[in-house]
Amino acid sequence: MNYKKLQQEDIAMFETLLEPARVLLDDETRNAYGHDETEDLVHPPEVVLKPINTAEVSAILKYCNTQCIPVTPIGGRTGLSGGALCVYGGVGLSMEKMNHLVEIDELNLQVTVQPAVITQVLQETVAAKGLYYPPDPSSRGSCSIGGNLAENAGGPRAVKYGVTKDFVLNLEVVMANGDVIKTGANTLKNSTGYNLTQLMVGSEGTLGVITQAVLKLVPLPKHNLLMLVPFYDAAKACEAVSAIFRAGIIPSALEFMERDAIDWVLRFVDDVHVPVEPSIQAHLLIEVDGNHVDALMADCEVISNVVQEYGCGEILFADDEAQKNQLWKLRRKVAEAVKSNSVYKEEDTVVPRYQLPMLLKGVKEIGARFGFQSVCYGHAGDGNLHINIIRGELTETQWNDELPVAIREIFKLCVQLGGTLSGEHGIGLVQRDYMDIAFGAAELSLMRQIKDVMDPHQILNPGKIIPDLNF
């Protein structure tokens, strides 16, 4: 695809569609909006536009579609797959000014939000009314609802409550040609036509730009209990995960952290102190929630009995909110701690939870063959393992040429185990070339056809998800 390089006439048009102060061309701004949290990749847009409403988004897309100018939606820039990188230049469409929480419908347990509402802000606002929005990414303090929708984000509470897609009722979306559509209805059940809502969720801004969302809420659980369980064998910790569910317990969170992850966080964060015996190789962080403490205590007793069968050490029960916050900080800071230690690549793998031990074993075997260290952690309760591959002492040849072969082997292993390439980070730019592992020619062709119908000029977030579109 031959995209148009921006001319002064295009900038002048954007300044008629938006206030000139929201049309940004300086190098500092373009570079700032040219990266997210994906490795060290930087792809600046030619211009950053900051619309304040749906009408402005529509006008921008309508113009760019006629001129064949690529448009990349940009949210909180916390992504880990390169989904918001402007790999073909063009317009970086920052949604940050569309940050209003439009309405909380307490009678129907729904909330209407614009895309730049920060996830944690939404959670805390509805919690004040006794309501709960469970999708809970580690970056919830800075990631936005629009980005969560684009990537179908999950987080720790997905194991009990589901991921972002499970809470979306209706979307307002601007199509590539500027048309504005509603994808669904504000109802819990909807069997009316094709499910355009779920087509948009997880499409990473390649099919349309989300400008408003109606989300489902649930009542806020009154209580939660949290325990940190150490294991002498990381594979045994993974085996215990499935056993907990088979014992009839559905935790509200069940997180895995291997030894290196814990050690690196404890060095990285000053105010978290957790004693770890030298022989401990992994931890499970397990939470149960509900409205009756006695029932939760009974669940914890069952869990304790189960994990003891898999060689656990002394279980730490969080005594109060302060200690709960410390333990969750331990988990949420793993990615930052890894990044502070070394250049790395993160692969967001997912398999059926019973296959988690085989995935962990396979990753370590692949690492031994290709000479890399990996730090593994993630949402064990739903089989979602984050694999951080450490650059360390790898040569340029090993890092640039051999590592992609190793990553391909990891993804092949995931698919062989009944899993797939990404559980919650999306495909974006960096996983795009591995899509043939998860899908055959027929499936990829169908995805291309859907893209062609909804974005015939290929202006929406080009270069993402689907390989070999001949841009």
C-alpha cells in the first residue's frame, strides 16, 4: 500500500477539523507518542491529533480515508505488543481527551465511558457505589478502557469473572470512512444479527475506532482473602493450579511467580518485604472473594489442603489491607522489575490450565537449547503465562536471528498443548509474523477479507495482527 506522506495542505485541513493546539508536529511530542511499553521500539507518527468528541474522530477518518493517510489509535501507551506504534507514520490519533465517564446506571448495573477513562479510575468510581468492574490489568493505574477493549485485556480477576469482552454490551465505533455505528444493545442478552461488538473487541484499532462503550458491572464483593503459597518445585506449583479447581474452588485470582520474578521485585521495590527460603522455586498468589467470610475461610482451608499435596512451604495469609496491598504490589511490579534489570522480550502465552506445567517445562528446555534465560509469571488460573526472555549476554546474532526461531518454537508448543499465541496482550506488530502457527491459510484469508470490507484503503492501524498484507 502506497500511503501518502503528509503535506502542509493536510496539516492545514487537520487544523480546520480540530483546534490548532490539538494538532501537534514537534519532534518531542511525536517521539513520545511513537512508543509504548513494547521492548525499545519507537515509530513516531508524522502528526499527533487529539480529538475531543466522536464528530472530530469521524471527520479525521473521513479525510484520511480519501487521502490514503494511515491512522493509528493511541491510548495509554502501556501496550506490550506494539499495537499503538505508527509503523507507517501518518496520524497518531491520541484519544486521551475523550476521558469522560458518561453515566453510571445503578439500576441496570451498567456504565457508559469514553475510551480514555483510566481503568483504575473507573473501578474506584463504581466501587464507591458498591459496584465492581473486574477486568484488572497490571497497568490499571495508567491503561485506558479503549486500550483494554482494543487488546481484550484480562488481568488477575479474569479467572473468575472473565476478560474485557465479557463485560462489553455496546460500542460506538467510527469506521474507516467516517461512518459512526453502534454495534449492539444495552441488554444482557442479544441475539439480533451478527455480533459486531465482539468483532471489535480485540481488533486492536484495525477495523474501527471506539469512541464510547457501555460496560456491564457486577455487585462489589464485600470481602476477600489472600494467601501467598511458596513451592519447592515450580512445576509442582503449576500442577497445583488445576487441582484447586478440581477441588471445587474458583479463586478470584490465582497468580504464578517463579523464583527469579520474586527476587527481582524484592530488589526493585523498597517497601515490599516477603521472606523467601533459599529452596523455594515459585509462588502462587491466591485470592478468594465473596460476601460471607466463613465461606471464604472454608475455601482457603480446601486450598491449603490441596497445595500441601504438591510440596508447598509455609503459607502466608495476608492479615490486613496493608499486607494485601504489599502482596499485590509484589505481583504487579514484576514486569517493571524485569525491565529494570535487562533488555527483554515478553511473550504472552496461554494454554489450558492443566497444560501449564508442560508449557513451563518446554519453555525452560527451549531456553537451554538457545542459550537464553527466561523469567516466567502470570495468570496461572487461566493458563496465561508471561515469558520474559532476558537479553543478558546474548550476542547480536543470537538476539536478532536465533531468538525469533526460539520464540516460534515456544508458540508451536503452545498450540500443540491446545493453547494460542496471546492471552491478553494482543498480536500487534511483534507477534504478527507468528500468526501462521495458530491459523491456517483459510482462517488468515478470512481475516484479510474482513479487514478489506471494513477498511478497504487499509488506513486503520496498518501493519498489525494480519501478516503479509503487502503494505
